[in-house]
Amino acid sequence: MLEIKNVQKSFDDLKVLDGIDLTVEKKDVICILGPSGSGKTTLLRCMNYLTKADAGEMIFDGESFDMNHISKNDIARIRRKTAFVFQNYNLFRNKTALENVTEGLIIARKMPKKEAEEIGMKALTKVGMADRFNYYPHQLSGGQQQRVGIARAIATDPEVILFDEPTSALDPELIGEVLSVIKELAKDGMTMVIVTHEMNFARNVSTKVIFMDRGKIVEEGNPDDFFTSPKNERTQQFLNSFKNRMEG
Amino acid sequence: MNERLMDILISSFGEIFMQGIKITIPLTIISFTLGLILALFTAIVQVANIRILKSLARFYVWIIRGTPLIVQLFVIFYGLPSLGIILDAFPAAILVFSINTGAYASETIRAAIESVPKGQLEAGYCVGMSYVQTMRRIILPQALKTAFPPLSNSLIGLVKDTSLAASITITEMFQVSQRIAARTYETFALYCEVALIYLIFCTVLTKLQTICEKKLQIE
Ligand SMILES: Nc1ncnc2c1ncn2[C@@H]1O[C@H](COP(=O)(O)OP(=O)(O)O)[C@@H](O)[C@H]1O
Ligand SMILES: [Mg+2]
């Protein structure tokens, strides 16, 4: 469904993405792991053209795009088929939960308000936030804000949702409610690419795990193989550091 | 206080106050409104990084903020005629006060826009909205809320600055009080009186500001 090939990105002298290839099939849930600074966020942003890659090819539903030379129109079309969930939610602060979800539908897609609100309430129900539809972001906890962020993403009916560390900004006791929403989406067959540090979640929910280090994909595989017998040395170190942390 | 002085103060109060209603208030409101429109435009071309307009905007703000208001009034009213451009005093004052307000307020608005977290713009893009749509619906409403208190200060400042229009022959409140002072020799009393009238106008505005801020807060 979505494939990217040989994606390159540098910031000044710093090579952040160094030849990334990634294939996403329908109903895939791909978790991307990797140390901080390895380029995970940049990769997701390039896939949505929030950051322009220096080079790379994207094939989306059979259509090929040059990731460096792409028209505004094509970017808009690709964004229509994708959604993004941000680490720090990025909710519209002057809009209620429901308005956050309907804004894009009404303003960008010119959907009648009533229809947008029906879809919006459905999306909020899905993430367990229907009763707070009238709350402003500052009246919601981090976990609730992120659930609204997810509702905003699913409301546009995307083919794939990109998550950038959706729980990293949350207090530990709020992580669970967000992860269980994402698990629900996985059950429904939503296609997702998720950057995360939640190892148990990645293991349970993903169809494929990818490990990135210094701008490269150094290991990928199905979650059981990946977590029980990682082949790459850096992957082993990384997973061990997490195990040690959990065992305290 | 003797009776003569009382009479002078009472009759001049009405005269000065009415001149405030007739000149100072319209001068302030028209200049401030035009100034705000100019400021919004000046701020947005800078934030949106529109190349030539951005340089132009920076140049404009630099000139206006770097020169005294009274000198700007003199350049436009007394200076331009020697280039063959003659403006009446009132339009000249409106022009200068608008341009002046525009420059200062644009910096206020620009800072307010920049204080809105940029992630919301990206979130707008991700749900398919354009730059203009996201600016108009998401970023600017938040920025204007932030800019409201400092802009109110500018408005109050402008009420007082309009007294400088006296220097280009406009009979606003200050000039009226000068005339009465010259005629009656009651300089101290008259200038204190006009100060009091400015204070009344500004106090009313401050109260209005507080009420509006409360309203904005609730929203
Ligand atoms: N806009 C930017 N300008 C300059 N350097 C950046 C920018 N964005 C990210 N980087 C750098 O690129 C590297 C990868 O960042 P990022 O993709 O955020 O990594 P990750 O999400 O895996 O932690 C980091 O060294 C970061 O400092
Ligand atoms: Mg990151």
C-alpha cells in the first residue's frame, strides 16, 4: 500500500536518515524502536512531508512520488490518506475536543457541519472521550488530550496513521489508557506506523518491529523473533538496557 | 479657591471635554483602527516570510520606531508641502498616528503569533488545512487573545499622544486648554484640569479593558 525507498535526510552536516526502506501493507502495525536521536521522528515527518526529505521515492497506492521534488497538490493528496499523532498532542487550543476533531473535516474537506459532528462524536466515542466533547484542551489531562488527538486522526478516515511516541509525554499512570485505544484500532484493522518506547506494547500489538540506529534500519522482523532473539548487536544492547531498567 | 477661578474651571471643563469628544476620541479611534489593520498586515507578512514584503515591513518598523512621533508629525504636516504635497491637519494627524500605531502594534502582534506553539500549524496541515486556513482559524485567534492587553496599552498611549496634534494646529483638548490658559493666566489650574480629563478618558478605557479581558478569559 505504502512503500518508501532509500530516504535520505541531513540537517546541515548531520546525516539523520541514511537510506531508509520501508514497506507498509494494509492492516500492518509497524512499531519503530531505537535510541533517541536515531531519526525516528524525522522519518515519520518525511513520510507526511512535514519535513522534506533530501532524496527518496514514495509509492502510495501504486503511484510514485519523488520525496524531494513533490508538488503541493501531491502533498495535499498524500496527507488526505494519512494522519499524524504527535508526541505532545498539538491540539488546537482555541477549540473544544469535538471542534478539534471536526475542524479539518469542515474547513479542509468542506463537509457540512452536522455530518462532521456526527463523525466527530463517533471518533470521540471510539477513544472514550464522548462525554468530554465540550472541553477545551487545557481542561483535559495529557492522556485525554492524546485520545482526542487520536480521534482527530481517525476522523479523517486515513489509510495509515503515523504515531510519534504517542505516550512519551504522559505520566506513567496515563499511558495505559492511550495504549489501549491504539490496541483497539489495531483490532479493527487500522494500518499504523508507531514510534514507541513501550516494549510490551510493541511486542503485543505489532505485526512488524523495526529497530533504527543512526539513521539506518539495522534490524526488522516479526515481534517474537525480534524480542526473543535479536540478531544485531546494537539491538541486543538496546533491548537489554530496557530489561535492566524494568528489573530495576 | 476664589469664585473667578471656579467659574473658569467649570466653563472650561465642558469646553475641553467636548473637544475631547469631537477631536481626541475620533482621532484616536480612527487612527487606532487603521493602525491595527496595518499592524496585522505588517506582522503577517513577516511571520509568513513573504520575501519582499517582509523586508519592507522591517524597514517600516525600523524607521517609525527609531524616530520621535512629533518629528513624524512635523515631517508630514510642515515638511511635505515643500514637496508639493499638502495635507490638512486632521488627515495628516490620522496618517501619522496610524502609521505609528501600526509599527508598534505589529511588533506586539508578531510576538503574539510567534508565542503560539508551532505544532498546531503542523497539526492543521496534517488534517488537510492550508497555511492560510490554519492561521485564520487556529493561530491568529490565539495570538490576538495574547496581544489584547499590550494592544490596550497602546490604545491608552495613543489617547495621550494625540495631544501632540496640538503642535500641527489641531484644536484638540490640549490646545483648547492652552488657549484658555493664555487668556485667563490660570495656567496651573488649566493644565491640571486637562490632565484630569485625559485621566478620565484613560480610566474609562482601562475599565473597558478589564471587562474585555475577563470576557476573553472565560471563552
Ligand atoms: N529541524 C532540525 N534541525 C536540525 N537538526 C534536527 C532537526 N530535527 C531533528 N534534528 C536532529 O536529527 C537527529 C534525529 O532526530 P529525531 O528524528 O528527532 O530522532 P528521534 O525521534 O529518533 O529521537 C537528532 O540529532 C536531532 O538533533
Ligand atoms: Mg523523536
